[in-house]
Amino acid sequence: MHITVIGSGYVGTTIAACFADLGHKVTAIDIDDDIVATINEGEAPIDEPGLDDLLEAHVGDRLTATTSYDAVPDSDVTFLAIGTPSNADGSIDLTTLAAAAEATGEALADKTDRHLVVVKSTITPPSIASTIEPAIDAGADGNENVEIGMNPEFLREGSAVEDFVNPDKLVFGTNSEWASNRLHDVFEPLQDDRSVPIVDTDPATAAMIKYANNAFLASKISLVNDLGNICKEFGLDAYEVMDAVGLDDRISERFLRSGVGWGGSCFPKDVAAITAAARETGYEPAVLEAAIDVNDRQPGRLLDLLTKHVDVDGARIAVLGLAFKPQTDDIRNSRAIPIIEQLQDLGAEIVAYDPVAMDPMCNRFPDIEYAASAAEALEGTHGAVVVTDWDEFATLNDEFDEMETPVVVDGRRIVDPSTEMTYEGLTW
Ligand code: UDX
């Protein structure tokens, strides 16, 4: 099968490389010359484990990148993998996706066989009919051979290739049996000797499944954080409590780690977008609003624990961990951002460290100090806060002796508290 993938960002490049690995011929299309050149050299434009290997294996053979839409009509199916950034009110900005949808439609205006255009981007259910379908139609001049489908992705940063290969489920949102069969054919090689559950539904329901999935996971963490805050007030260990709660099959032991909260490019954007879309209908989604509120409050609770032990005004404070989660340099919506802002407001002298995310944070906060190691960051400080659960923070020990006053507030339950120090866990 020949697949065209429009957009070579994080999702587009991953699926293009993975489709090629499944045996399909793939043309990756992007407007950015540099990204296209990078892919054609067999290198990934983003940092994702396993992606370089797949590109190196398939570029020049099954996979090619280009800026031209010429391959679209010759392909069997086109995936739209264009980012949908947030507007100020949390709603999604569909401008770039709609432009790509229209350009795809234009490329298909004269196609005489049926063609499926599948939206991979995360979009709200009503926007399929209100924005994306009309954009494709306008480009294709109403060519009825062009059909729309929706196939949301559930890829996590840092394990996107593995998540593609081992999905919990595949969601196919289509309007016809032909379109559904086409998506089944695309993913058939993935099934191998397994049977990945496939949800066959309509495009709007498929779009909603993506939001419901992420809203559920983000709310699960916020609920765990809410319960964790209560545990802390009672002097109890939330991890001991949730370890027992997670034994209930209906709850599962995953995503029960309480702490400083969720960040990244998906949870904050998606929860805000579905909340904004709900409000447009006149419905106030109370649980989702509370999930955002609890998440926004966790950094402040972390700093309340610090100020219990340290007069932060004029004090030197180490911030350990800047990425939104370990194994990535992504700082988008990292909890480290509000923590640094609030420490600045409190008058702290900040020294930050992260194994890989210091460059991006330096663009965001050029005026704070950055250390070359956790040990260097801790030296001479009056307190430290731990924001990302990097493994290397678990092995810190004597390094805490170099602090002026060894007060450590752990937002991720990663530090070993056995060394002599004043240790506070956020929810334990
Ligand atoms: C998420 C979804 O998991 C993925 O399915 C979707 O496609 C994109 O969004 P990602 O943003 O890569 O993936 O991160 P994930 O590993 O899910 O973690 C999200 C945030 O939740 C991180 O900030 C993490 O630290 C936090 N988290 C996660 C917790 O605070 N506690 C937990 O128990 C789990």
C-alpha cells in the first residue's frame, strides 16, 4: 500500500517511519525544506528512541520525504498529522491543519478512484464537520471520491515507536465500510499473530475517544494528587495507600504516582481543548475543571512545604529536574515552569539542573543559574526541590551534605531520604 503522510513533526515522522517498517511505501510531505532534507538523510527531525534506526533502514527505499503534494493522488490513503496548538482560551487552532486539508483536497480534485484522508491530529469532534471536511471539500472541488476518516494516536513521548508497535487499541473513525476496510489494511501487518482490539466507529466518536482517553488519565493523576494532599495533611503516605488501591482491577496500578502534577504537550492542551469545546455548547465540565485546578495548585503546595523550613527570600534554592517527565528534553508545560516563576516571586536565587533539558529552559528563563550536575546545583544551597523523576536523582547521597542547609522537598518520590537531611515528600 502507498501511504502519504502530511506533516513531519513528532507524530507524522513516527507514523511515517513505522508504516514503512510495516512494509508500506510511504511519502512524508512537509512544507519545511530542512525537515525534508533531514529525513531524506535518514535522520529524525525529533529525538525519539528507535526512530533514527527506522529512518536509516527505510529512507531511499520504502520512505521518501518531499515538500510536494504530487504523490498524494497516487497514494491509497493520506494521513494528516499536523499540530493543533492552543489558542489563549484553551481551544485548538485549526488554521495550519485546515490549510493542509485544503491542499490535500486540491491534490485529489481529479482523482477518479476513492481516496481516504485520515486525520491523525487531535481535533474536537465538532471541528470535523465544521472545519476539516469543508476544507478538504473546498480543495477537492466537491470530488465525491474523497472520504474523511479519523485515527487518533495514543503515542507517548519517549516511547512513541514502541507504542506504535504495541498499541492497547486501534481506533478507526470512518463513514463507510470501504474506508474502514482501508484502515484495517493499513494496520493489518501490525496484527502479526496478535489481536490488537480495533474500535470501528464514526469520525466524531473517534475524535472524542482521544480526548476522553487523555482527560481520563490527566484526571486520574489529579484525583491521586488530591487524595495525596489529603494523605499529607493526615501524616500518611499516599504511595502506600495507592499501592493498595491499585490492586483493584477496576482502577489498575498505573498512573497512580502522586506529586507535582502533569505537563507535556498533550494532557494540558487536550484537557483545555475539550473543556473549551464543552463550554461552547453551554456545558461546564466540572470534573475536568477541577482536574486542571488541582494540577495548577501542586507547584504551590511543593513551595509551601519548602517555606515551612526555609525563608526563601534571598535564599539559594536548587531546582532538580526541568523536563516535564524523564527521558525527554521537552519542557512544554513542565511543572518546573510555575515552580521557577513562584520561586522568583518569593525572591529566591535559583540554580537549576536537568540532565538534558537545560538549553530549552535557558531560553525560557535566561536569568537563572544553570549547573553542570546535580552535585554542583546542590552546593551551598539552602533548599532543593525535585521536579522530574530522573533516575540519577535516586542515587544522590553525599551530594546533599554540600548544601548550606539540607532541606529537600521531593515532588516525585525519587530521592533516597536516608541521608541526614530535612526531607519532605509532597504527598507522603
Ligand atoms: C500522554 C499520553 O500518555 C499519550 O497516550 C498521549 O498520546 C499523549 O499524552 P506523554 O505526554 O508523552 O503522553 O506523557 P505521559 O508519560 O503520559 O506523562 C504525562 C505527565 O503525567 C507527565 O508530566 C508525568 O510526569 C505525569 N504523570 C504520569 C504523573 O504525574 N503521575 C503518573 O502516575 C503518571
